[in-house]
Amino acid sequence: MSEPIGVVVAEDEDLSRAALVELVDSAPGMAVRAQARNGREAVAAVRAHRPDVVLMDVRMPVLDGLAATRLVCDHHPDTRVVVLTTFDLDEYVYEALRAGASGFLLKNAPPEEIVRAVRTVRDGNAMLAPEVTRRMIAHVAPRRRTADRSRFRGLTDRERDVVAAITRGLSNEEIAAELFLSKATVKTYLSRLFTKLGVRDRTQLVILVYESGYIAEIR
């Protein structure tokens, strides 16, 4: 029997934290490893328990969710972070994604969406499907323009096609169908792109595309 997905729940509000703990523990193949009321406790819990996923409230006392996300992603790269927020267009959340979070969810997301997010990021994917995520990145990133577009110069035509598909939020299956590739080949392209561009996952790739202005070349 495979090991359940280990989750740390970091949430400031007691009732919200209890609800998330109950949700995760009741989901097949998942288990809460620890709970945290602030960012400092969250970082300590990750260090002690090495979970697969952290559900991280983006606004917490002592150490906020942004700083905690950065510390977790920098020092525990095998642990994935999903940030939780009340807002659907928040530069604070954007900074959490830049810090290495694999995606975000609104706190009022349906329970099944939260469970799906945990499984999705544990498998190495990013929560980019919701339209609000792409809208946030498109809204905030162009004002930054801190990335170097030259990082994209070495891409092949097919790799450019895959990047364009990712920025539109397509899943591996949808990319495979659109580009007439197998799903295994799409995964190979993604792995190659992440290495070439020096990014961790789809979320960071999309942020790089917008911050560098490369989006204008592939639209």
C-alpha cells in the first residue's frame, strides 16, 4: 500500500484550519502531518515532517505566508506549496507564486477542488487551470519586466508551441491533442523546458513568459 500524501495545514483562523484538517484527513490517500497557526510554525512543521504539500494561508501573523513559502521552497524543494487567499487578484499571492508556490486557491473553493489541488501539486504539476490564476499573472507580471527574454532564444519551434499552450492553461492531455503528441512526449518537453529556462514548474514558467515580455512573441 502506498504512503499517503503528507500535508501540513497552515491557517491562522482556528475554524478554517480545523475544516481543512478534517477535509484532508477524510480524503482517500491523504493525511495531515502537522498544523500551523503562523508562518514560523509552518516552516518548522515542514522541517520536522517533510510533507509532500503545504496548504499555506497567505496572510498569517509572526511570519507571513509569503516569507514562509519562500523559506519552504528554498530549503525543502520536494515540498510543494499551495497558497490560500480570500482575494482572487492579489499581488501578495503573485509574490508567493514567484517565491515558488505551485499555485493558489481561494479559501471558499469547493472541497473537491482543494483535494484535487493537493494531488495535482504532489504529482509535480501546478494549479494553473483556474482562469483567475492566469488573469492574475497577466495583470501583475507585465508591470515587473524583470526577466531576460534572451532565455527563450534557444527554444525549438515545438518547444515554443508547448510554452504557448502552457500560458493558455492547457493540460498535458490538451497539449498532446492540440500538437498531435503523446502525453509522454509532452512530459518530456515540459521537463526539458523547465531545465532550459531554470524554472520549477508551470506556474514559474508562465510568470517568466509574462515578466520577460515573451508573451508578445507567442500570442
